[in-house]
Amino acid sequence: MVTLFEGKSPWKMPADVSMTVGPTVIHPLPSGYLAATEKYSPGTQLEQLPDGGFTISGYQGGIPFPDPVEPHRGWKLLADFWYRYIPHIVVNTPDNPGFNCTLDGFGNVSCVKGIWVARQLSYNTDPGTPATFPGAEGKYYTTWFMIEEPEQLRYTTTLTMEYTDLTKPEDVFVFVPSMRRTQRMSAGARCSSSGTEMTADDGRFGFDGKIPDFSADLIGTRKILAELDIKSSGAAFPDNYDMPLGWPTPSWGKWELRDSYILDLRKLPAMASGYCYGKRILYVDKQFFGPLWLDLYDPQMQLWKVALLQPIVTDIPGIGVQNSTGAWYAHWWDLQSHHATFQGPRDGHGYNVLLNDNVPSSYLDVERYTTAGGLGDVMR
């Protein structure tokens, strides 16, 4: 944010920028998630791997390390970020598709809209939900995304699978409608991009890398400005953005100061050769462990990309109001190539994202929305 206000990079704050800062609002984490923390965290252990990385054992739900201390405090906080609370199912329907829009330095905008089905399949703590869904053993989290617009890309569908074994690379499958077939993507292509500012390691709310491959150091704590309670007036792109930067206008609501951990994430030295980022500075909310900001540096340690990440405050059926709900906005600015990407729900707020008990039964099909075989049903 400091860089954007300084005005020395191609992306800079508009002259009329306005930010209203209100009180910090704390929404207590779900009782089931906290109960799992109390029950299981004493048995959760950090384990060092032969290559110098870490994984955890004994985890069964909740916050893995609710009061992390040295040694390896930064990596314990990374595990808390990885296993932060998220509803067990989050859906954008065709009536409310999410958007992904890119913006170049000339003001050209290109958007893709689509349907999201994100599911947590293991370690669930939501009431009335199995800890592990039958038939999904070994999987932790899946994200299913089908393009609705533009028409020439319609039905292209991506399925990403995260596993309970942290040392296992995620799997990515893509259904290509022109070929009527599903292709498995390379698990090692972590720096590839499809025209946005995000790589494979930037997905799932700011960081989707294989965490045993990374070191994590806590470099400080700080109060960070964040905007989480997006108002119902909406933030449709680009109408409710302060252009040309694409900054939230005052109609989005009030900002608040959040106590945050600042984590420095880097590939382990043995795996760093050829990796796109020199370091990733992740600002994590102390209360709900969600991401707020992200600074990405190139291999020469020059600031490359900046991301404002906004988990949206939403009322979850049967649980109540939460910050970490699977609905979010993201603003990504590439400071070196003068390019940007913006993501969010349609009409600019998260209220129409369907969560848990509000999700239609047709989206609860584990086979269709969480397996590679299910991609064969996309065009039926």
C-alpha cells in the first residue's frame, strides 16, 4: 500500500482516493471449530522432513497451533493459515457467477465469469457435517470452476484437488469442451499463468503452494488496514472501482485496522532454482488467520506484485457472521509489467454466494464436483 501511495510505480493511487476507517470488528470463530481446536491441538505435532521442510501429524480439525511458540513459530502460523476456518461448501451459481477481470496499462478490460464449487472434504467442524465426506477420504479441499462467459470458452472447467497428506502435490484437471475430454495438468508447473497476475501457487486465497516445500519465518506483527465488511451496494467491476488503479471506492464500506502476522515464505534452497518468486510476504489476520495483503518479490528480490485480499464478512447458516467464508475479493497489481487482475462475486458483494445449508442439493454431489471422473458430466 505504501508503494501505491508513493506514486513511483506505474500503478498508483488515484488523486481522489478516499478511505473511511471504522472500528475493528471481531466475529468469534465457530464454536465447533474452537471445540475441535481444544480437543485436537494438543495432539498436533510438527515433523521435520529429510529435505529440511516440515509437515504436521495428528491434525484432525480446528486451529493446529492455537498459541504457536518457537521453535519454528512462523511455520506453525503457516499451518494455522492453511487450516483456517472455511465453510464446508461455497458455491457461485449461474445466476450469480464470479468474475475474473484483467486490466492493462492502456485501460483495456477483459473478463471471464463462471461458477465456483469449493468444498472442504476433511477436517470439517460445521454442525451436521461429517468430519470426512464418504468417498472423499484422503482429500482435503477441492475447487471446481466452470467458465460461463465468454461464449467461446464456455464449459471449460478446472478441478483442483488438495490432499490431507501435505507432502502430496495437488492435482489439477481441466475439461476441454472442444475435445470433449479431460486433461491432467502438470503438478510441477507452479509458475504458469493463464493471462492473469496469478500463478498456480497464488490460488486459494493468496497461497496454494505445497507448504512442506517452503520455509516460513515470522518477521513481525503489525496493525494492517483491511476492508472486510463489503456493503450491499456492491462493487461491480469497473463501475464501483476507483480507476485507473482499480481501488475500492467508499461505497464498499469502512476499512478497519486488523492485528496481523507478517510471514516471509520462501522455497527451500534445494527447490528454489527456477522458481518464479524470491519471497512471498503474507499478511495474516491474527484472529481468523485469513490473508489480508500479499507482496511478491522476483528472484532478484525486487518488488513484483502486490495483492489486496478481502475475505468478505457473511452470515453462515447455522453458524453466524464470519470473516472467513470462502467469499472474497482480490486485487492483484503487477508493478513491473503494468497489468492487474480483479476477482470477486457478481454485483460486488458476497451476500449471494451460497454457503453450507443454503447450497442447492444438486451441488452436493461429491462424485460430480470433486473427482476427475465427474468432469465428464460437464456438458450433459
